[in-house]
Amino acid sequence: MTKPIRLGMVGGGNDAFIGAVHRIAARIDGQYDLVAGALSSSPEKARASGQALGLAADRTYDDYKSMAIREARLKDGVEAVAIVTPNHVHFDAAREFLKRGIHVICDKPLTSTLADAKKFVALTEKSDAKFILTHNYTGYPLVRQARQMVAAGDLGEIRVIQVEYPQDWLTEEVHNKQAEWRTDPSRSGAGGSTGDIGTHAFNLACFISGLTPDSLSADIQSFVPGRQVDDNAHVMLRFQGGARGMLWCSQVAPGNENGLRIRIYGSKGGIEWAQENPNVMAYSPFGEPTRLITRAGNGMPPSVAHLTRTPGGHPEGYLEGFANIYLEAAALIRGTGDGADLPTVYDGLLGVRFVDACVRSSARNGAWIDLG
Amino acid sequence: MTKPIRLGMVGGGNDAFIGAVHRIAARIDGQYDLVAGALSSSPEKARASGQALGLAADRTYDDYKSMAIREARLKDGVEAVAIVTPNHVHFDAAREFLKRGIHVICDKPLTSTLADAKKFVALTEKSDAKFILTHNYTGYPLVRQARQMVAAGDLGEIRVIQVEYPQDWLTEEVHNKQAEWRTDPSRSGAGGSTGDIGTHAFNLACFISGLTPDSLSADIQSFVPGRQVDDNAHVMLRFQGGARGMLWCSQVAPGNENGLRIRIYGSKGGIEWAQENPNVMAYSPFGEPTRLITRAGNGMPPSVAHLTRTPGGHPEGYLEGFANIYLEAAALIRGTGDGADLPTVYDGLLGVRFVDACVRSSARNGAWIDLG
Amino acid sequence: MTKPIRLGMVGGGNDAFIGAVHRIAARIDGQYDLVAGALSSSPEKARASGQALGLAADRTYDDYKSMAIREARLKDGVEAVAIVTPNHVHFDAAREFLKRGIHVICDKPLTSTLADAKKFVALTEKSDAKFILTHNYTGYPLVRQARQMVAAGDLGEIRVIQVEYPQDWLTEEVHNKQAEWRTDPSRSGAGGSTGDIGTHAFNLACFISGLTPDSLSADIQSFVPGRQVDDNAHVMLRFQGGARGMLWCSQVAPGNENGLRIRIYGSKGGIEWAQENPNVMAYSPFGEPTRLITRAGNGMPPSVAHLTRTPGGHPEGYLEGFANIYLEAAALIRGTGDGADLPTVYDGLLGVRFVDACVRSSARNGAWIDLG
Amino acid sequence: MTKPIRLGMVGGGNDAFIGAVHRIAARIDGQYDLVAGALSSSPEKARASGQALGLAADRTYDDYKSMAIREARLKDGVEAVAIVTPNHVHFDAAREFLKRGIHVICDKPLTSTLADAKKFVALTEKSDAKFILTHNYTGYPLVRQARQMVAAGDLGEIRVIQVEYPQDWLTEEVHNKQAEWRTDPSRSGAGGSTGDIGTHAFNLACFISGLTPDSLSADIQSFVPGRQVDDNAHVMLRFQGGARGMLWCSQVAPGNENGLRIRIYGSKGGIEWAQENPNVMAYSPFGEPTRLITRAGNGMPPSVAHLTRTPGGHPEGYLEGFANIYLEAAALIRGTGDGADLPTVYDGLLGVRFVDACVRSSARNGAWIDLG
């Protein structure tokens, strides 16, 4: 048993959503110990949150810079830090840690601006520390299996990708912490639904298909009066090699909670997977009945076995998928794994390009915008 | 009991698919007697098919024009005719009957060219005979219920429409009668999947939402080498009043048989319905659990009761939905119903405009094309 | 084209349910002409119903006996008769026709008493006319395919059968024609839910598995105060050869419309099929992913092709399944088919034995009762 | 932040299944620290397993008795112990800890014999330490919500319970550690499927319905040649007050992984929930459309909010449900919660009675056996 990795956290205070998710994800496999944090931009809240989490008082920081400086000097300072703030803080926070050799696990989208995203790439290329972006849906075992099936040619030449991520929580005007920063362009970036969930859908399409996106045409909308960012987006995609796709993301689609769903069709078969019931995937070899492939069920390849914890039929969910990112990140940090399937800063840059292209395409009445 | 309507048929010979469907649809409720036919463009096949169907030899015609001329003179000649030929024949055949006062029930799409479609409108406007286009999916009871729910404001202001119709039967090169004319632009028209199934999806979106489409942007493809018409199409839609939509149709999506599915979202709720299991519809009032509304189940409005024949849980299907078009057509012909929900020549024109716009938009790299 | 079979009907007047179903089933394939009827035990209603159906006045009879006598003498009298009355009338009505050589298509359960059922068997054995019992669920194409798969050994040795048929329409006290006779032991027989729907479930289990039932143990209930027959039944089954089963039928299970569902498990695989979405069947070869077999889809055996009318993905339903019984009955009557898969009077006897055994077993606190 | 509870573990060595589950469940919410263990009955394996888990060498014990004695004396000895051995060890192991005031969290079924189960009750009644049985399915938030709905009268008077737990992993003869002890009556008890999974189904039925079981009639089988315990069981249940149930458990039903499913019907409504997709529950108020209630979705009562960690649509699964047992156990141990919904030793006794009654009833040809 290797000792747990000493983990710090930036953001994720008491009323945050995604910080708690990261903490559970880090805890599930016992690979991390949370030992320090700058948990809020409000010092009072940062301290209260640290206390609630049982952090030592002297390792509960008022701001991430102080934390980076001091932890880097400590003999048992954090080895890695999870950055779970609003988007516009990601880059500045990551810089403080990466330049001090502390590994960074960062929530998505990478940044709120394309300029920051490009700087982020340069930053990570200069650092010896590792950088992992939590496009957590790539951690689901069946998503990995799907990616391997595509790579193995089971679907033949990929032709069509249909991906969508509808939600409904912003159907009406909402006032709470989550809604506020996620609909504020100065914190979330120019994209609303495109940044918050569209990037996930886009990333998943690229991840499973293994295809490089070429260009997109978008029609984005803000249906709720007064909303400053998009809350619904229709996007057509072109991939290098000729495959085509459609992407829909929405936060105003009543009846949808987190309806991330992907379908990929090739010359030899098709697959379908949906996040809300992630333990089953439909696989349709052309001309044969559809197969229901289950997580950890008949036909699970050995290559994904390390990402499941329970037998088939005992459902795993969002937290386990998220934990898989942390699990592989731990291996990468320790040098026991290559992290080959982990989302990178380049995926992050591509995601920010996606948002930027959606906004620009829509402003130009759907003109095709290069993603290169 | 009113006597059955005397029905003729043009097309629908022995190896046709849709002709047999029309005949069953006409038969289910006992409202029609098939008494005459010009069942094939090949006289031999026309006669053999007439004999197989038990038609009298002297009412089995070699061509539709002879049929129209003679039946119009007979005392007990056909009162209505079903036209179930390939698309390019619809207009010429319909003209022969409409100008002689014989009602026409015609398969979709209306025509293979926009020019013909416009002439078709003029033709029907000059005729006293009725014209019904078999956009049969509008005959499903839950589709009617959905349309009424939208009209009643149950979904609030409509914002987003997602409609799709994937199939897989043309995933590879296919040689049979069905595939051949449907992929031959001289017979089917410039659209392949757009004409054959995209028009159904488009019509359904308009029918349920009650919205007038304004313009579209399309990216259409022919994935199978050598195919002369599109076999996959990605379309973004704008409706008057601000609602937006996406439409996907495909004949190269392995695992899909007839996956027509529609989702409509408004400011107050959403609905979802899929043709392959048409006896249930999900209705999600915003902020409340989703309801599963069943055909002929709890909450069926009296206005659709005449379109169901079995109690809830005894599934009705494609043929019954199709039969509902024939049932209401019979009432329209007899003057006992107003046919207010029946698809018209204007729906047909709009469908042909849809195909035309998809082809033109795609040729212009996705430029938005008016549908007006 | 052979001419349609001249069909009469006993029962099925204006306010009946199953009579209309039989008429549509007879009509769908154009194999029958309804030409005579004794449509109600009330002469006035019989006449009004005949008129509404367009029957000739002189072939609308006040009672089935007059009908049998006169039709047997007519040159173009009925060749077959559909008996769709309450259960207690089946035997007497059928006798009048069978003894005059008129084929009988009869609704289930065969009779309201075991004594009648035994006499029924003797009656049909003496008659040259054909007798068909409308256990209509056996007409679904996927049910046939399932039966063939079991017979071919695809499931290995059958071990376990789980079959159920829940409804909810009798959850509260109901007063309408349907409810009244079906809960009146003098008309429906000693069984309530067991007779009305349990017999269907039981028949389906035997039909698909090909197994002979040996004995049963039952616990039946009448939950609604004042109800004279069972409205819920729990039954354990033993089959010759060692397979075991459970059967549940209920008319007091809120949320269930016609939830007939069957699962069969053997040493090599399992299958599952449900009537409410009858166009798909799950097939699970042991150790492999589950397959979704669709009606008229990939892998449909030629032997069931005559029982489907639409391509895969264009759903067929209850009426088409019912029509398949009529279709094969027509072939049997004409001598062009052997009716090998049609439900017989022996199936009917077994069904009545099933009801009788449920009632007796339950009265004896679940004692195992032989079905032999 | 209260400090984590110091936890020990008995059983759960390297090749065990359920031990790893308990460890994750204990870890997810950060409420426990695993600090000691007697992880295997083989001392070598116990030590290797302890090392693999990062336990201190001096707190890795060769047997549970040594562990209990020493830990009870340590100042920072374990406060609670998880017992995850084969069934026949539960009682003896628990005794060592309970009598020393160490709380016990024990896997189910309670014991392998009824005699042990009765002694277990006496043991816990004498101890001040807490005892929690991990009937983990009761930890699913929607299961709690279902229980509350029944208690609130949403379903009216309960009439019918249908519960089942099919698996397929023992369809053929299997030789591995899991299969071996679970099919060995000396270790698992007289019941095979009845003990391993039937007890879960039975417990769930009682838990949600709030009903006291009265008696049962069973027909159990061992389909696989040579198997010493049941691998399939059919059970009819009677509850005090008149409700009736059926229970099916099987380990030889191909296509089923962990198909625990329950349906409960009352005079006013019905509910359905299945473990394999545990984030949704169908609720059917009689006479209204079925509602799909989602975990953490619209209509979640505040009383279950502490049992969910992610928003609706981000699925939670088996491990989170299991963790809820540990979470509430922690509160019970600390005195901050009353553990009112936690499974108790009495539930355990009832489960063992269930197994015993199944075996005895089946031996007596389905005689009704009291569960009192």
C-alpha cells in the first residue's frame, strides 16, 4: 500500500457543489488525504469550510497564493491540488501551484477565455508537474469500453455522432450561487450552457470517437429574459476524415436532469450510451440484434476492470466515474500509470475553443468556424 | 352504417411496401372497399396484382389515366383513389383524378420537385375533390394529444424542438426495388433521407408544435460510396416567434429501424414521444416529476377517443395510426368530419420546400434558407 | 385471391369490447366478410347492432340458435362464426354451429365451468368443423419466435418460468357492462382475474415453453369488498420434467394496464417479452450480453414472416396479433394451412382446469392440485 | 467536524468481494478510519491483506478474538468493527466485540442457523454497543422515499407485494471463493439463493411496506446437479392485515445480474423500483398517469436529502446506498442520530426465519409456515 497522496483544494467551500464531489471522488479509493485548502474567496467562509472539513487551522488558507507558497515549503506539503473554483480563477490558481511543482487536478472548462486557455497550455508545458482536467464522464467504464471498441474498428469507419446534454434547472430565472456564477460571463466565460455542459458533450464525442474535430456551425440562444449567456445551443460538427455530428446542449429543457447521451454510428455498427443510466450501453453491429453491454458484465475487457468496483448489476454512478479520474491521476502522479486516457490541458483548450467557436459562429449566423 | 367508400389505388403492386399498408389502413375500420386499381407501371404486373387482390378484371387498369377516365364514367366508379407510387408520379396521377372530381389520398412526399409541388397546390385549389396527404404519424392518438397539449398551453411558450428519424437499412449499398427508387433522384427527388423520412420528421415537428417554420441550415451527406442522394442529414431550424429546432434523419445509423422521435420543450414543460413505442408519451411539467401518459389511458381527452380501438395497455401501432388518416379522410369525404387535423397539400408543399432547402443550404455550406 | 370467408358473429353488440376487436382482426387481412350476427342477448340491441354494422336485416338474428339453423340452410350462409359472448354462453352457442358443420372461432376462457369444458372437447371431437380459441397473445410474431427458440434448444433445458398479467381497472368497485359480467361467477365462472387474464398468462407460459403443466398451488384473493370472484392471484407451478413457475395475475395493481409479461430461463439462456411493447424481446444467452430481438428485425426466422405486415420499427400491436389468429384460422378453414400453432379446445380445457385448480388449491390453503 | 470513527474489520481479505464494498462505503463520507483488521481466517492472508490496506502491522491480527481483546484495551482502539466473513462466523465474531462494548456493523444474513440468530438477539440486547446489519438496499434514497410514501398512506391500504431478486452467476457449476462458500450449507446456512439474496428481497418488502410478515409457502429448487443448497426459490407470502406477496429469488436466471425489484400495490396507488437503475421510481396513483420520481429530483422529501450526494440525473449507485448505512451508523454511534431506519438484529432474525421457513415449507410440499 502506497501512502495516500497529500491533497489540497482551492474552492469548494460550504455551499459549493463540485468541491464536495471532488472530495468524495478523491476519497472513494483511499488514494488521497485532503490536508490543506483555500476553500473560498471569502476568508471567513474559507476558514469555516476548512474547519467543517477537519483541516488543520494552519493549513486552511485565506487565498490560494498563500497556500501555494507555504505548502511548497512544507516538508509534508500538498503533492497535488484540486482546483474547483469558478472558471475565471482556474488559470491563475493553477499557475501558482504548477510553477512550484505541485500537481493540479482542475475542473472544467479549462478557463473562461481562450486567451487564458492558450496561456494555460504554455504553463503546463513548462511545468514538470502533472495537470489533469476533470472531464469526469470519460471516467465511466463503459465510456472507456466504447472508446476501445471504436479504436478496435468494431463500428467500422465513423460517420455520424449525435451527442446531447440537456438539463432543465435554468428553465426559469434562478438565483442561487450555482446559477449566478454559471450565468455570469465574467466568471463562467462567454458560453453558458455551451461552457458548462456543452464542453462535456463535445469532449465525450471526441474522446469516444477518437476523431479530431475540424469545424462547427452553431445557433445558440438565451431563452430566459435577461440571461447574459446561452441557455440552449444547437451545433453541427465536422470531423477530420468526413464524419459529421450534431450537438445539443440545453439548460431549459423541462424533464431533463443531466441527460448527457451519445450515439456513434459507423459503417459496421452503432453504439449508444447515456449518463443517467451509465451501467448499460447498446451496441448494434449492422445487420444483427442490438446487444446490451453492461458495466462489469459479460464481455468487459480487462483493460477497464481497474475502473469498476462492484459486480455487474450493482450500479456504479457519477461519483465512481469521477473517482476513476482521481484513481488514474494518482497512478500518473506516482508514476505507476501513464494516464493515457486522462483528459489533458489540450482537451481543455479544445473545449474553450468549442465555446468560443459556438459564440462566434452564432454571431455570424452559423458560419462554419475552424476548431484548429 | 354508411356504405363503404369505393376506393381505387394507383401503384401498390405485388412487390411494393406502402401500397399494402394503405390497403390495410383502409380496411381496418371497414370504411372503404377497394374496387379498382392501376397497380403498377408494368401492365403485366398491374394485372397480376389486381387479380391477387381480387379486383374485377375490368377494373384492373394498365395505367392510371385509363382508370381515371373510365371510373369517372361508371355509375359505381371509385369515389376516392389512393396514390402510392414513387414520388415523381404523384402529381400527374393525382391530376387525372382530381380534375374528374375523384378524391385523392396520396403518399408523401408530395412530389419529387418543388415545381410540381406548387402546381399541385394550384390543382387542388381548383378541384372540389378532397386531397389528403398521408403523413401517417400525425394519426397516432398520442401525437394528437401532444398537439392539443401544446395548443392548450401546457408546455408554455415553445422554445426548443428536437426531432429525429434514424434508420439503418441503407448502411450498405442495397439493391432492391425499395432502395432503388428511393435513392434515384429522378424518381424520389433531390432528397434521399430528407425526402423519404426527413419530411416525416419535419411535418411532425410542425404538426405537434403548431409553429410555422421560418428557415433552416443544413449539412447533408451521402456516406455510402456511389449514392446519388443524401443518406444522412443534419438540420438546424428556426420557427417564427423564436423557437429553434434540430432535425436529424439518417438511413445509415446501425441499430435504428424507424426511430422517429420528437421532444418539445417550452417555458412550462416538455414532452417526448417515439414512434417505435407509440403508446406512451412522457410529459414533464417543469418542477414536477415526469408523467407517462398512455394511449387510451388515464387522462386521454375525449377529442382523441375516436382514434383508438383498444384499451390502454393493448398496444396499437403503425397500421392503426395510418388507419386513423383513412378514418378521418372518410369522414371528410362524407362530410361528417371537417378533417381539421388531416395533412394537406400545403403540408406537402412545405415538405418539398424542406427537402429543397436542405439541398440548397448544404450546397451553400449551411446558409440559412427561407421556407416561406 | 381466394374469396373472403363468410363470417357470422354471436355477441359483440354495440357496447361490447371484444366483439369489435374480433371484427377488426377479421378485417385486417381481408380474409373474412362479416355477413350475419346474433349480436346481443337482447333482441332490440341485436338488431340495432346489426344495423350499425351494415348487416342485412334478414341476417341479423335475435338469438344464436335461429342464426345457426337458418345460416346452415342458406346457400351462401356463414362458413364460420365468431363467438364473443360472456363465458357461460360459449359452449351452448358453439354447439349449435359445430353440429351444423360451421367452423367456430371462440373467445376465451373456453367455458365458465369445467363440466362444460369437458363437454366442449367431446363436441369438437365429434364435429368435422374446425374450432379455434382466441388466445390471441400467441399470435404475436415474437411469441412465435420465442416458442421456436425454446423448441430449438436455444435456452437449453427449461428451469424457471415467470409469467404475470397485472391490470388495475378493478382496483375500486366498478359498475359497467364489462366489469359486471366479468365479476359475476354465474357468467364468468368461478375465477375472476384467474379466468379473465390468468388463463392468458398460463396459456402463454405453456405455449412458449412447450411444457406440460403438472400441478399448481394457489393463493387467491378478492381485495375489493363485496367482490364475488378473485381479483388477485398468486400461483406456483410445476411442469412435467422439473421446470417450475410462478404466475401472478391481478386486476387491482394500480399503474398496470395490460401488463402481460413472461420470462423463461433455461440452462443455456433466458428470454423476456412483454405485451405492452410487443415488438421487442430480450434474449440472453448465458455468459453473453443480452440481445434485443425485434419483430421483423435482424434475425427474424422465415417461419414467422407471414405474421408480420410492417417492417421492423413500425410497431404492430394487439390487433395485428389478434389478426394473426384469424389469418391462420382462415388458412386452416381453407385447408391451405395446418393451424399447428393455433390454440385448440384442449388449450381451452387446460385453461379452465387452471382456474378450477386455483380456486380449489386456494380453498385448501395452497395444496398442490393436479392439472392432468 | 467530528473526528472519524476508528473502524476495524473482520474478514474482507484480498480476494473477498463484500469487504472491499464495506471499506468504500465507510470511506465515501469520511466518517471512518480503518485502523485494524483480522482480514482472513488464514493468518498469512490476513497479514498480507492488512499490509495491502496500509494497516499498521501491530493492528493486523491473525484472528478476530485476539483483535477484540487487544483493541478493547488500546486507548485508541477500534470503536466499531465491520464483520464481513461468511455467515457462519458472524455470531462468534460479533460476540467478541459486542461484549467488549465495541459497536458492530455486520453483513447479512445474520447467521447461518436459526439457533445462532436467536442467541444473537439476546447478545445484542445485553450489550450497550450498537449493532447494525447491512441490508444495504434499504439505504437507497428512493427506497426510503418509498417507505415514507407507504407510511403516509399514498398507496392506501397495501394489498399486494411483488418482489424478486434474480441473478445468473450460478447458472452453471462454478468454482471460485465466492461460489464455494455461498453454496456450502456449513458456511452459508441451509439456504442458498434464499439466504444470499432472498433475505434481501424479503427485507426490502418488509422495510418499504412497513408490514409484518405472517407466514409463507415455498417451493425451492437446486437446478444445477450436485448443488447442496437452493439456487431458485418461489415463495408466496402473507402479511398481517391481509396483504399478500410473491417473492422470487434465483441464481440461475440467465440475463439477470442483480435484478432486485419491488412492486407494491395498495388501494390508492402503486410503486415500482429496481436496484439496477435505482435513481428512478415509478409511482402510479390510481386513475392517474404514472409519475417517474427521481432521486434528488422534483419532489424529494427533506427527510432523505441527507442520503444523496449528487444532484438529480447524476446517478448514485450501490456503493452510495451502502454508504448511507455507514453514514447513519456513524450518527447512531455518535449519538447524533437515532438510526431509526437502520436494519437491526431483529431484521436479521426475521431474515434467518425466512430462510428456515422456505426450507421447511418446501420440505413439506409448500405448507404455510409461520414467521412469528
